[in-house]
Amino acid sequence: MDKQDGRSAGEPGAVRLDEPWYDALTSGWGDLDGTADATGERDRAQAPLPEPVPAAEPQPTPYGEVYLAVQRSAAFQEVRRRYRRFVVPATAAFLAWYLAYVTAAIAAPGLMAHRVAGALNVAMLAGLGQFATTFLLTWAYARHARLRRDRAALDLRWETQELTGGNAR
């Protein structure tokens, strides 16, 4: 962006303003009815813009039927069932473990302050256990997906691409 302040463009300190949005309103871009000229003045003799044509109802794509058929298929339902069978109990267990940690920190500060070894107390070990549980759960989720869902999901993807002519996104 250059700004011009009376100096020629080659002089030091001469900056020129070539920002396309700088004069947007004076070029008519800011007018709601589009009747402003380049100086920002309205031309009252200019005819108003035509009324917008109402948009047509969106037509279902042929791919929509394919995706709905895949979603209703037994193979897709099996992939979703396997996903839910792992995720729901794992989420519930981790949430219960986290809430137990927070509740113990609030309700039993004496227990959490109990020293285990040196400077380590129960609260620090439980906090580190939260991190360990997070990593363990991430590993278990990735393993479960790799062993029980990825192959079936990939088969569904290939089937969908074949049904849509290879244009599946």
C-alpha cells in the first residue's frame, strides 16, 4: 500500500495509496441501490435495478441418494455401532475418573495432601494419572479404530466412490 503526499513517487518518504477498498464508497460499492457514480453522486435519471428473481428450490443431488443408501446399509450401521460401543463407555469412564479427581480435591483435601514419596502426594499422582489416562485412551481409540473400523469404513468409501462415479468428496 502506497500513500501519496505531494512528493513524486521516486522521492524518499513518498507513499502512494493503492488500496482497492479505500475509495469503495465513493465508487458506488457502498450504495444499496447501486445508483452512485464514480464520484459518489447519485444519478437520479438512472433506472432502478430490476427486482431480484426468487431462487429456485434446491434440487436433491443424485449423490444424496447414494449417501443415504450407504447410511442405511448394514455395513455403515455396523461401523457406527462399533464406534459407539467403544466411545460411549470410554467417555463415561474417563469423565467419571476426572470428576472423582476433582471431587476428591474439593471434598477430601487431607487425603489429597497425603504424602506418598518425598514431595509426591496423592493429588500430584492423580493429576499425573489424568495425563497417563488421556494418552492411554488415545492409544486405545486409535488401536480400536485400526483393528475394528478402518477397513470397513474404507470399503464403504470405495463403494460410495464407485456409486457416484469417483466424484465422492
